[in-house]
Amino acid sequence: MTAPLSGIRVLDLTTVQMGPWCTRILADLGADVIKVEAPPNGDSSRYTGVPRNRGMSGSFQHNGRGKRSIALDLKHPKALEALSRLVPGVDALASNIRPGALGRLGLDYESVKKLNPGIVYLSMVGYGSGGRYAGRPAYDDLIQAGSGVATLLHRSSGQPRYIPMAAIDRIVGSAAANALLAGLLARARTGIGQRIEVPMFETMVQFVLSEHMQGQTFDPPTSPAGYARTLSPHRRPYETKDGFVAVLPYNDGQWRRFFEAIGKGHLLDSDPRFADIAARTANIDSLYEMISVELKERTTDEWLALLEQNDIPCIRPHTLESLMEDPHLADTGFFKWEDHPSEGRIRTMREPSTWSETEPPVGQFAPRLGQHTREVLAEAGYSAADIDGLIGAGAARAEA
């Protein structure tokens, strides 16, 4: 074993963001992820942003890295036959295609299980199959709205809006990767494969309400829903004399050191609003507003020096541009410039975790559409002439 997931093979029928994020995690850890794409264009995420070459966007460079691409038109019977020949040789199948569409292709779990009884079949869906929303289309923005994220931002900022990134796709994609790995572990222990369904809606409802259900957890309720600290309109990077700083005293010791550092150490003892974490949470708006006023009195550098000296959690807020120049990330070798075979010099990000024995692979690149079609089909037992026939019939596409 040379990487944590060496020897694990995954058939990847995912597109856009959530599914590819899930399978990218597996590829980063060393799994052989075979990405099945529909010709002539493949995964739509290949075309977002401003690529150097068509079909190789920046986001695809990061979500597609380490995978092998096989281009099959699953509407073609010969392509479905080719896919069915791949199924017995994989450990898992991951898809975020709606189950109804998979069923019409004969790729539902029961059909796939006949070809590979031990397969771990991961189905990423918008809404759980047991409810009335089952089968509806779902995207990140819709689930942000449906799970309450957009109205949480309304409560804290005065305007309903979405987080300016596809956060839900990545949260649920990470949960799906965890579920798939747990399924593989269960199979290793029992020899039994299974179908695992990971719904976006339910996953995010749990994610939101585990923090914000609060007193509604109890019967009768002890408080309204909503965690006051994270909903405070004053919870944001604070303005300084020349910029901004993020600071978060949290426990009693940090708050005491903070107040003492600004010459107001008496407040924790004399003002009952700030006496302990329960009182501070109940009065969080007043507390954060007071910090906001205080931090305008010094520069960002002055505050960072004072806060770090007193071991109070703080950081300088980054822009997207400055983040890529962060000195800590440089220390840890997080970013690297590498030469992609077709895209030239690109900035890559390593898998963040570190391992003492089975280090994840490095230097992996996103594949071009159909780059590995011939290679993967040959592994499934197709001859060169057979592969030429599939390509000639329009069932498959291989990189020229």
C-alpha cells in the first residue's frame, strides 16, 4: 500500500460540484477513480470560469484531479454494455444523477448489484427517497434556501442571501465521501455491499439545526430557535484604523485577557452581562458592538501584536488574492506550481491532511475528456479493434 486508498477502485458517475467534490476526496487519498463523462462535452464544470483551453476550467483542475476520464454515451446500448463490463471490477459506484434517470438506464442499485454483489453504491440526491420531495432537482442555492441558510443570513445581516460559494455542495460532498468510506469499511469487515443514499436537504438540515435548534430541542421549548452568537449582526471582521482584523475571544480566560489588554479588566467582575459564557451569549450584540468600537482605536498591525501577545485568537482577513500568498501556506507547501501536460503551468493545492506512513499521492492532474477511454476499456477486456468499433459507433470517445 502506497497511499491510504490504494487498491480501491471507484466508478464515478457524478457531475457539476457535489459529486465530483466527493470523488475528488477519494482520488486525493489514492483511490483509482474512473470518471464517466458523456460526449461530446463531458462534465459541465469543465466550462465554468475562464480556462486556458476549452473544457479544462480552473475549478475542474481542482475537482477533477487524480481521476481517469472515460467518455461513454450511456444512451447508446454499446456504451451501457461497456459500463456493465466495468462494474464487476470496481469496489464502489458514486452518482449524483437522479435515481429515476439511472433506473431508466438500467443502472439502479438492484441492476448493478447483479453484476457486482459486493459493490458499495453511493447515491447522492437532493431529497431523501422516503419523502414527498424525492426526485426533485436540487442545486446548492436551492438547498441553502430550503435548509434555512439564506434566512439565517437575513437574520444576521438584514437581507436574505446565499453564501458566496457552493458551500452546500462541498459540505454534502464531504459527508458523502465519509459515508462511502464507511460503506467500504463495513464491506471489508462483513463482505456485504450495500446502497447508501446521501440527501442534500436532510444533511444540511442536520448541519444547520445542530447549531440553531437550541431551546427547541426540549419539550417544552426553553428558548426560540437560533444561536445568538453566530446570528449577531456584529459578528464580522472588525474595522481598525487602517483595515480590518478578525478576533474571537471565546472562553473565560481569553475574554479576561482581552479586557485586561485594553484596560477594562474590571468588566468581567463588575458587569453581569459578561460574567460567563451564558451571560455573554445572551448579551452578544452588546459585547460585539463594544469590541467594534474599541478596535477602531488602533491599526491592524498593532492589534495583531497585542492580541497574539496575550494568546487571544485572531487573524488578518484575507482576500482571495492575498490568500494565495499566505506565509503559513507557503511553509506547509500547500500551493505548488506544476506543469500540466496540456494546460501549461498551473497552481495546484495539495490534499490538506498529512500522514506518517501512507502519504496521499501528489502531482496528480485533472484529465482531458476521454483521456483514459482506451486504457480503461482495455482493462475491462476490450481489444484495440473492439475499442475502435465503440468509438466509430459513437458509443465512446477517446482523446485524439
